[in-house]
Amino acid sequence: MNACVVAIILAVYAVYVIRLVVVLPWLGGRRVGHARGPLKLFVFLGSGGHTGEMLRILENYEATLLKGTLHIGYSDEVTRTKFEEFAKRYEIRAVYYQFKKAREVNASLVSSAKSIVATLYTSFMHVVRIRSAMAGSPHLVLFNGPGTCCILALWFKVLELVVLWQDSSNIVYVESLARVRSLSLTGKILYYLADLFVVQWADLQQRYPRSSCYSILT
């Protein structure tokens, strides 16, 4: 291997090490900035209580979050129907993406493995489409608890890392109001991936210095 090839390899390696530091928030990377103009928003809706909390966040911050195009991820038709009813009240322009659940409750190991592989593939394709749709505009990715958010956040960050000219995904994670003293499993993972990690209790914020607390949001 000649010196020129070695130099190229080292240069590429250095570029991606620097890029990794920029992309990963816990390494001191980028933070969420202030939007100028209509905001393009991607929201993933989990089932049950997660959906209820997310709809309350959107409602409470209507002036900021509901003025642009919303890209809505969901895993079941009941959740989509609930959001469509919500969207009619606020005249929301929405684009929908259905994601497979990472695993079903009480599923076998084999069934869970198949489900996870399918989720990885479909979620990656959707994330590519979502990032393309939001490119060049103020945008935000908003998560609040479902396990599928971990896979989605990972793909958003992988795209940031690989595509050097791509701007930040601006991932904001809001921990559930029910988490008073400890983070959920999803929260423990996204603590290292979210550009802005929000908890709703001051005591919890003191335990996790990367987090921010703006009182109760939901």
C-alpha cells in the first residue's frame, strides 16, 4: 500500500471521527437551534398513553409546532385515526408513514427477531424519505417514549454521519410525565442520541445533566 493510499484512508478516517463528534450530542455535538419560518415536523405516535401525551404537547405548543407540514409516523390504525381527528380540528397538513412495531408483547425470540429486522428495513426507508422531505427547511424530530423511537433516532443519526452535507436532524425527546425518579428504557437510550433531551421533573433533571427541564409539558 503506497503512501498516497494511506494518506487518503487517514484523511477519510479523520473526517468521519470529526463528523461523529459533531453528530453525537453527548460528545459535545450540535444542539437544536431556533427555527425561522414554518417548521417541518416529524412525530412518531406510539399507542395508548404515548399518543395522548404527544397530542397534548402538540396542542400546548400549537403556535410553533402546527404551522408547517407534519410528517406522522404510527404503527397501528387506531392511532392514525385518533390523529386524523386531531388534525381536522387544527387544519393540519400531514403526511403519514406506517412503521412496524419492533416487537409485540409476549412474542417469542424468533418472532421478535423477524419483527426487529423488518422494522429496521422499513424504518430506514421511511427515515430516508422523511429527511429528504425536510431537507433545506427548518425542521424538528419529536419523540416521547415508544421503543420504535430508538431505531428511528439511530437511523436519523446514521444518515447525519454518512451524508456529510446533511444538517442536524434536530431530535427532541420528551420523557414521560410518569418518569419522576428514573428514565424509561427508551429514555436511557435516547439520552445519548437526542439533540435536546427534556424531562418534566426538576429532580430528574438533576440526575441527568444533559437533560433540560421546562416544567410540565403534557
